[in-house]
Amino acid sequence: MTKSVSLFAALVLAFAAGRAEAYLGSFEPADGYTINQIPSSPPSDFIDVTYYNAGQWGANAGGGGPVPKPFNDPGNLWHLLTSPGAFFPDTSTRNTYVSGAPPYPPFPATAGVPIYTVGNHFMGRTGTCLALRNETFGSAGPMEYDYTLDSFDFGGTTPASVTSGTVTTGFYFCPNPSMPSQPGTPSPQKFIMSFRDSAGATGLQLGYAMDNTVYWRPGSSGAWNYTSTIADSSNYDGFTVDINLNNNTFDIKYFDFSTSSTLTLAPTGTPLGAPMTDLTHLRWYLSDQVTGGIGGKNFFDDFSFQVKQVPEPAAAGLASMGLIALVNMKRRRAAA
């Protein structure tokens, strides 16, 4: 009896856990990212993630190769939400160069300033990385991109179908050097990542300020929780975020490279700023206004996702009833 019941119990527990693992990626060609214009012979200008099927090709993302796509094509995973970005400081200048069909011509230096999100960029934590840059000199404002999570990120499961359990997101980042001369106490925001659902609700935000102070907050409004942690501009620190879709709570942990330690920024059970039905979007905001080559970039690498689902109440009840029935049946046989 013990062996049969133990086996059934193990199956019930496995069903209840329902863990799947995946990753947004390391932003390499295997993950669906290129840094060069398509086609490009010899390789020339960088290409923004909004100009091709970024994240939708390569060995880890469906196979195939890069395909030029119209800027902000509805079928893309990446979309620019604000005017500055995709290499241009405003909409009118960008439309001059990208209003036609791709592939787009090389962008002359006079067309704009470096404002972009580029994959397969050198200086990654492991291999290459995603690089964000916003060199707007304060005139055009922040840039904001949206990334739509897909089934490759969730290990074959459609993200919008994960409406219960816990979703864990982990990633590493390396900001550009701090800017302590920026006015304001505390320091103004530089980078913000928003965790959003398919209905547009923002459960939480995290990021770092102009002086690279790490902060976070529930939702998308209200006061920021500024921490005592300063992000390392020469090595990769890391975030781990757990979102409990059953309880609408979250927690945030932080890996500090300089001390090789993991810190708790938001404790387990912290309420989300808005209830989330799923996790389907990551929003990327950068207001930087810096120059200087490599010093002007913010790097992101090695994303991972873990989904720990729980069964619906009816299914869980059936599993429990089945376990009880099996135990009772074995007991009756033993007493006969």
C-alpha cells in the first residue's frame, strides 16, 4: 500500500507544481538578435530591435534567420512607444528614413543621435547582450520600448495562459557610469522596467537613478523606494522578481556583484500596485542624456523565467479525492 500511495501522492504534487523554465535570452543570434543592418555586405550600421523579427528566430526562438520588418510592425515582439528612439530624436526625422519598405538605408550621422535598443551587442555578461542608449541631451525626453513575452520565453507555454501560481523573472544588467551632478534629491530616474499584464496593468516597477541608486515601487505611480545599493557600472548585478498571481503579491531580490551577496529589496508578500492576471509585457524606459561611446550604454543580459503553476480549484479537488479514494481502497483490502 505504501508504495502505491506514495507514487500517487508524488503525481499529485507534480501536477500541483507544474514548473516550466525558459528565458528571454542572452540576446545572441541563437536567441533571435543581430546587430547589423539586414541585408548588409559588408556589415555596416547597427539595427534597432524594432526593424526586424527580433527574438523570433534562431535555435532558441523558433529557428530561421533575421527578416527585415517595417518599423514597429504589429507582428514584432519589440515596439517603440515614444517619439525618440530607433536611432532618431523625433517622429518626423525617423519617418523621413523609415517610411518605405525595409531594409532601410544606412542612417547618416545628421539624421539623429544615438537613441536605440540593439541586441547581439558586445560586452555581455556571457557572450553578447542587449544595449540601450538615449543620447538626447535633454531635448527629446525619455525613450520607452515594450517587449511582448512569447511561448519561447515561457518554455512552450503561452504567457497569457499562465494566470495562477508564481512567475519568476531573473536578469543581469550593467549601467553606464553614474551622473552624480544631476539635480534632485533623491537622484532623478534613469532606467525603469515595468512588469505588465495583457490588460495593461502594471504590477511593479524597478530600476536605477542617474547616480545608479537602485529603486523599486508597486504599480506605476507614487513614491519610489530608494535603496542604499548602487548598481555596479563595471560589472553585472542582477534582479530576481517573483510575482504571485494568486495573491497579487511580489518580492524582489538583488545580486550585488561587488559583495557577491544577495539582498532582499521587497519582501515576500509585498502587494502589487495593481492586480495582474498574467505577465505578458516588459516595458523599458530610459532617460539618460549621456555621451561617450561605451560609457553611454546600459547593458542587459541572461534573462530567465520560471513558471510555477497551481491547478484550478476543481482540478485540485479531484486530485485530492483520487488520493483519498486510493488510500481507502487499500485500507479495505488490507482489512479483508
